[in-house]
Amino acid sequence: MSSATRRAALPAAGARSRSRVRGWAATAAGVAILILVWVILARVLTGLRVIPTPWAVVQALWDDRDVYSGNLTTTLTEAGVGFFWGNLLAIVLAAVFVQVPAVERLLLRVAVASYCVPLVAIAPILVIVLPGNAPKEVLAGLSVFFTTLTAAVLGLRSADRSAIELIRSLGGGSFLVLRKLRLLAALPSLFAGLKIAAPAALLGAIIGEYLGSSSGLGVMLVQAQSSFQVARTWAVALVISALAGAGYGVVAVIARRLTPWAARDVSVGVGAVAAQASGGRLRTLLIGAAGVVGSILVVVAAWYAVIRGFALDPYFAKTPADVAAHLFTGDDAADNRHRLLAALNTTLLDAGVGYLVGMVAASLVACVLVAFRSAEQVVMPLAIVLRSIPLVALTPLLALIFGRGLLGVTVVVAVVTFFATLVTVAQGLRAAPALACEVIASLGGGQLVITRKVRLLYALPSLFASARIAIPGAIAGATLAEWLASGTGLGSLLVADYTASRFAALWSGSVIIVLVSVGLYALLAALERPVVARYAPQRVE
């Protein structure tokens, strides 16, 4: 290297070093703000005895230092296995969806349904059917599967259309397009999904331990809560948050290494997220109807296959015929429907308000983070902490602070929807080509104008993707808050049915939750197609 080259490289190296220092300083500021808020809440809410001081938590961590190693190993192993297999299956299925749209129309609703099944209904079956730690690993895999599937499909369809047409004009088939173009284009969106999946896998494993296990961080959390050891409960939650943040950070570092172009693209193509049906309107309706019927048949067939294949006891494992009898043909069917629909109305209100609050707040914060990059190091640690604390531990605390009514449930649901939306929308905003942003800036436009005129348009697919992902999560969060806090809605009803061994009612309520979630997901997907087609830029050259 010549002396001139070395002199030219020095300022760039110095700028990178200063940028890293500013990043660490911003992160430290975020942690300091979090600790300050913690101390203030501990003093203000002293009478409730639900928030210990930071030093009390540190003391609890030190006292239990010999207990953590074995439990950490158990939980991390369960989360790692679920993370690997759940993400692998999601990526493979996403590639199949993009290559064969007919398969997507058939199986996408099944994937949504798998994400929406309440844990109180599926956990007993997993414990009976699967040995050892497998139930926790399956729950960890289910926690990451759907979000990664959505992110992977979004990324695979973001490949530049002109490049796809060029490869096809040279005789390349769809598999060559996938291998040479789509996989590379999918990496930024895929890594955004994996960043969400890292904390989610850990939480899935912990929830599995919470429902029944002999070791793990979830078991420590249950024991601390049941014995009213507040400082120890917070210490375990703090360890979980640190692990979740580490997982997010590792994926973020890998993403920066493998996708250095992600934040400075000059040419970006944005494809539709959902498969498009070619032909006239009648043909589109017929194809959609066939996909719905096919999805229902697949779900029903799989339902019967699991029950008969594992010889599950009909006392608790109910078939579709049992659910139909409970809701439509049995002697008490009318009363059963009225009971479930009344609870559903409460749950939809709880989920809807929290969903809107979480989506709007996360989208606004994402715009701020992208416009002012230094703010990310301050805000993201707070967001990771909120996402990584198990809701079974966080919900009672939020209920004490915000009450057990609609406000308390809204906060819980907003916490569920906030983190995934923040990460996905921020990734979409960063997909805007740097050249277009620089043109607006050269004309005197500030960050607000750049965000409104350029970034939001390119982020539309990501915004819709996060909105679709958030629908089942919002309903799940609402049912959890109703179970642990408000005592109303489907969440409370399902737990009461489970406790009283009313398994036909439990399965019927679970089916209603799945059907409503899938229906709302499909409604938003139908709205997405015309909006993205009209407003999202298709190609910037």
C-alpha cells in the first residue's frame, strides 16, 4: 500500500472508530435510562412490593450464582434446537411458496393457524405425545416459525423484477432465479426475521418450562414467583433479557457482516408479498376459494391424523366432529355459541386496541431510529428488554401498574406487537435507495420529508408484513392478559374450561381463535395487494 493510500485510509478508519464509540456511548445511555426508570419505579411503587431495587436484584443474582449454570444450559439447548429447526423449516417452506404459488395458497393458512393455536390447548398434547425436552423445543420452534416464514417470503419476493426477466430471457428457470437472485435479495429481510426469532425462541422454551419441566430458567421463574421472592424473580427475568439481547445482537452482527449493502442500495425492487393470481377476477376468486377449501381439508386431515396416529385419549383430544357437535348440533349448542361469542367480543376489543397502539407506536419509533441512527442504540435495548421478559411474569406487574381493565390489557398487547413491528418496519425503511434519499436531501428536504416521500413507500411491504404477523400475536397477548389480569374474554374462559376439564369447550374456543386470526390475516393480505401495487415503487434504476 502506498503512503498516499494509507493517508487516505486513516480518516475513514478514524470515522469508523468514532462511530463505534458513539454507538457504545448511545447504548450505555440507553442502559442508564433503563436503570434510572427502574430505580424511580421501585421508589414510587414501594408499597406494592412488586419492583425491587437494582441492588436487591444484583444480590439475588450473586446468591444464586451456582444455580444458573445447569438451568441456563437446559433453556439454551431447548431454544437452540427450536431456533434451528423452526427457522430451517420456515426458510425451506418460503422458497417452496415463492417457487410454487399454488402451494402457498394451500398451506399459508395452515401456517397461520399453527401460529394462532392457544398454548393452553396444545401444551397438554405436546407433553403426552413427545418425550423429554421435545415439547419445549417444539414450542420454541413454533415461536419462530411463522415470523421467519413471513420475513423470508417478503425477502424472496423483493428481488428486482428487471433482473428476474433478464435471467429468464437468457433461458434460466425459476430455480436459477432463486439461487442466483432471490436468495441474495432475501438476506436483509431474512435477518430482520431472525433478529425477532432469537428472543422468541428463548421465550418459547421458557413458556414450555413454565407449563411443566424439572429444570431451566422457566422453572426458576415459577419457583421464585410461587414463593413470592420478588428480587429473585426479577433476577431470573434479567438473565432472560440478557440472553435475548445477546441473541439479537449476534444475529445483528452477522447481518451487518453478510449484508453490508442493505442500508445503501441504489437499485431496489419491491415485489408483492402475497402470491398473485393471474387471469380475470372470476378466475382469481375461484383460485382463492379453492385455496380456502384445500387449507381446511389439510387442517382437518392433519387433526384426525394426529389424534389417531398417537392414539390420544378422546377424553381430552377432541375431533372436528366433537367441536361441531359442541357448537352446532348438540343439545346445548346455542348456549355454547352464545358463551363463546360473548367472550370473543371482549377479546377482539382488547386485542384491537392494543394492536393499533403497538403498531402505531412501533412504526413511529422505527421512523425515528432510521432517521437518527444514534437513537437506535438508546431505544433498542429498551425494546429488547420489553420483548424478552416472559409475559407470564410481566403481565401481573403491568396489571398492578395500569389496572386490570382495558388499559392494562392494551399495554400487554402493545408490548407483544411492538418489537416485531419495530424491527420489520425499520428494515423496510432502510430498504429505500440511498440515491433517492440524497436527491430529496439535495433539494432541501429534511429527514421527515425523506421518510414521508421515499422511505415509507419502500417500507409498505414490510409494514403490511409486520401488520399481518402482529394480528395473531395481538390476539394471543389479549387472551394471556385476560387469563392473568382481567378475568374476562376468551383467555379467562379457556383457562376455566381447562381447569374444569371441559375439553370440548376448550377446543371449540381454540378453533374460534384460530378462525378469527386466519380470517383477519387474510383480510389484511387482500388489502395489501392493491395498496402495494399502487403505491410501492417497483423498480428504481
